[in-house]
Amino acid sequence: MAASIATVLLIAAFGAYQRFAQTSVFAIDTWWADTVSIERGSALFAVAVFLAQVGDGIGAAACAAILGALCFALRRPRDGAAILTAAVLGVIASEAVKALTLRTRPTGQLFESFGASYPSGHSMGAAALAVSVVLVVIGSERIDARLRKWIIAAAALWIVAMMWSRTALHVHWLTDTVAGALLGIAAAVIARRLWFGPASAPAIRR
């Protein structure tokens, strides 16, 4: 949990650096924006827009609520509570860092987006939800090792896909999405620890 809190603090510190010390866009951000550039109306554009719509505030909240309700239905209330807590903690942390950083979004957006750019809320939400699910899966003795590996791979793919979508649509810089994903991972780990206690690492498999 200490590492997760440290991650949140580092993300906030990097945001403060951007606001008060960094006067230009990072080279890696401009390079990546050029690398993943897509054409409006293309198949990749349609995929990116779909991910943007699924990962917006309403979509992310609906996914978290559905998964949380499923856990409660399966009589795993702490798992459900951890998923919902991760979503809430992630939003609070993300909005706080956005207010601190006030980073401007890229120009030439291909999808309507508002607010500060850093960190990416979509990437945070995807990571918080995906990692929360992975932690639930790891903690379930009913899921065999092979299926567990597929679920972990799918969770990783979901996070990367959301990060790609936000940069391909030119609504976030690469560093925004990296920070968002790390923030979501930290939120999931912290939420798990809050509901399962200091011994949550060995007690995950219960």
C-alpha cells in the first residue's frame, strides 16, 4: 500500500512540475502523438471512439456498478466494495491532480473532450476497474490458472487499448495516459487493502 500511495504522490509531483516548471510539451508526447495519428472516419477511428464512449464517466460508472453488483450477488461483498471504492478513489485522485496541474489538451482533437489533460481520467478508470477485477480473480479459488491468465491478459489489453484511444484521438498526451493508468492501479490496490486489511496480499486468495 505504501508503494501505491507513493505512486499517487509522484504523479501529483509530476503534475506540479508541469504546471510550474515545464514550459513546453515533452518530446515523447509529441513523438507519440505523431506515431499514433489516425484518420477521422477510419476503422481505427471507430474503435477509438467506441473506447472513448465506453470509458467516459457514465460508462465507467456503469461498468463498476455492474461488476460490484455481480460480486455482491456471488456473495463476495468485500470484492464488490473494493471495486466500487477503487472507482471512487480513482476519480477523487484524478480530479485533484487535474486541478493541481491544469495541463492544456492537445490541439486537433478528433473527439470532444473537456477539462484539464493530466492525468487521463479514461485511462485511470480503465486501470482501476481492470486491476480490481484481476485482484478479485486472483482471490478466487474457483477460477483455474489458465482462465486466470487469460483474464489478466485481457485486463492489460483493455488498459493499453484505452491509453491508445485517448492519444490517437488527440485528447490526451502519452504522459497523461501513463499517469492515469498508474493512478488507477494505485487506487485498485489501495481499495483492496482498505477492505481486506494489512494482510490482504496473502489473504487475497480466500
